[in-house]
Amino acid sequence: MKHRLTPYLAAFAFAVASACLPPAALAAQPLTLDAAIGLALRYNPALRAAGQEVAAQQGALAQAGARPNPELELLREGERSDNRTLTALLTIPVELGGKRAARIDAARQEGQLAALALNAEQARVRADVIAAFHDVVAALARERMAQELVHLAGRALDAAGKRVDAGTLSPVEQTRARVAQGGARIEALQAARALEAARFQLAALWAGEARGLVVVEPHAVTLPALPSLDRLLAQLDTAPGMRQAGANLMHRQALVRLEQARRTPDVNVIVGAQREGPDARNRTVLGLSVPLPLFNRNDGAVLDALRRVDKAQDEQAAQGARLRAELGQAHARLATALAECALIATEILPGAQDAQRAASRGFELGKFGLIDVLDAQRVLAQSTYQYLNAVAESHRAQADIARLLGQAAVQENP
């Protein structure tokens, strides 16, 4: 009898075959989000390890269906040929109590556990890629903003120098402008390092090369939708974590049936032939060997398996409570981040941009002091960073929701 986990092994075989291609070559071109997800699903080391476990379970299932081997025994009694007795015995074990069926069922449940673990790992990797990709996009925007602030600080320094030369501004203010430009350059360096770190984090998801990694940025800032919490909670039963907990419970129940089946002793059927002396005829030997369950009835193993079923039930309930809490937290983070984005984009950023332009122009015309320009630049930078952080946090929260709920959440909330 052949036992197969065809869908899971087919997916794993595809992943192994595609792993022969160099990921660095695939990542040489600018990456879209879908391309980054595809790379991670093919080359992520943890995901490939989970696929190996699925493949290993095929062997475990085949072994569970194997029947016990017979034993051949040869006996010789006596040294002289005229009184020598030769006996050949074949002992055939016969499993009783449904042990083989219970063993196959337990192995099949364990294979299902491995397949569900692979699915959960795929959801986790997909969510990590989405979060890391948007972190790179946000880091790119921060780096550009930091460079723009360096440019603005340079303009302020040039204007301060002209006014000092004209005698309308104290040299102290010029020094202050130079210090502000130095601070902006430091922030630009920090933004560049943060961008490099974000690239490394993204490339690590497929064990790729981060240097030279270029992502395709969206034409406009995109924000995820905010689904209702009730609709998300309704999907918890099909979440990878809950499916794993349910499969673990079924596996433990299958092990209980296996241990209960082992309480029934097996029978050994003995068939053989015996020859005594040189001229004697062969005699048929038939026998039956039955263990007597007087001292060991496998009661301890059955009790252990039953208590582990109780443990699996409690773990399933705990998993449901934990997922419900994590889902609620992720939904709250998403709602908060979206509210922050809306507030900053509609009320804070436009005012900060107008104030910065007015202060810079007024300073060049001698209407405002340098402190006004520096404050306006600082407010604009802080507002922009807050907006970018809120956008990245919204995508991270959506990625966490997708990780908790699996592929269904990704499909419903693209």
C-alpha cells in the first residue's frame, strides 16, 4: 500500500527545483513586492527546512505501514549423525488489535502537522516580506527627506553668510546655521544607515545579497484598508495557528488509539520441519506463541497518551485566546496608524510645509530670523518622519494580521 501527501510534496519539489537558481541573479533587477515575496517563498531557509520535514513524513508514513518481519530459526541437536535432530522453524508475527491501522493513522496525522507547519511558515515569511519591503520604502523616503533637509540647511547657511557680509546678521547666527547644517548631515548619514539595515533585513528573508538591492517604490503612498475586527475574528477558526492546534489534538488522539491497540498481545505463528537421524522422515512442526499480559498491559502508556490529549485540548484553548488577543492588538495598531496618517497628511504636513517655505523665503528677504527657519525645518522633518513611520507601521500591522490569519487575510486585504 502506498501513502501519499501529494499536494505538499509537489509544492516542496517545486521549491527544491527552483532553489537551484541563484537568488542573487533574480534579485539583480528592481524588485516589486510580489517578486520579493516569490523569492522568499522559494529560498527562505526556514521555509525550506519545513518543506524537508514534510518530505521526511512521507518516509515515516511508509514505515508505519510496514508489517513485522518473520524470523527463521535453525536448530541442531546431537553430535553423531545417527541421533542428530535438525529443526527449521519459521516464526510469523501476527499483529492484533488494529495496531497497524492505528500506527498508520498516527503517522498520517503527524504528516498533516508537518504540512500545516509549512503553511504557517509560508504565512509568516509572506508577512515578514511585506513588512520588510515597506520598511525599505519608508527608509528610502526618509533618506530622500534627510538629503532635502541638508539642501535646505545649506541654503539657509548661504543666506546667513550673505547677510553677515552685508552687516545685517550677527556672525553668531551664521555659526548657528552651520551647526544646523551639520546636524542635518548627521541625520542624512543616519537615514542612509537605516536604509542599508532595512535592505539587509529584506534580503535576509531569501538569504540574498543586500548590496545593490533596489526595490520598486509605489508611485504614491498606499495605505492598507481597515477591515472590521468582527470579520477578522470570524476567520480565526481557519487561521494557521488554530489549524495546527486542531491537528495536534487529532494526532494525540491517534496516539491514544495506538497505545490502546498495543494492549492486545500479538500472536506468533510457528511453522517448521524436524528431521531425526539419517533415515527418519521429516516431521511437521506447528506452534503458536502468545505473550501473557500479566505484568505489562501498557496501562502507563495509555494514561500518558490520555493526559497528553487533555494537554492538547488546553493548548488549543490557549492558542485561541492568544490569537484573539494578538489579532485585536494588530487591528488596534492598524487603526491607530491609519488615523495618524490621516491626521498628519491633512492637518500637520501641509502647515509644516507652508511654514518652512514662508520662513525660508522670509529669511532670505530679511523678514525672519534664522531661528525661525531652523524651527520650521525641524517641524517639517519631524512631521515627515512621523508620517513615514505611521505608514510603515500600518503595513507592519497589516502584515501581522496576515500572518495570524494566513493566506485568506492576504487575499481579502491586498
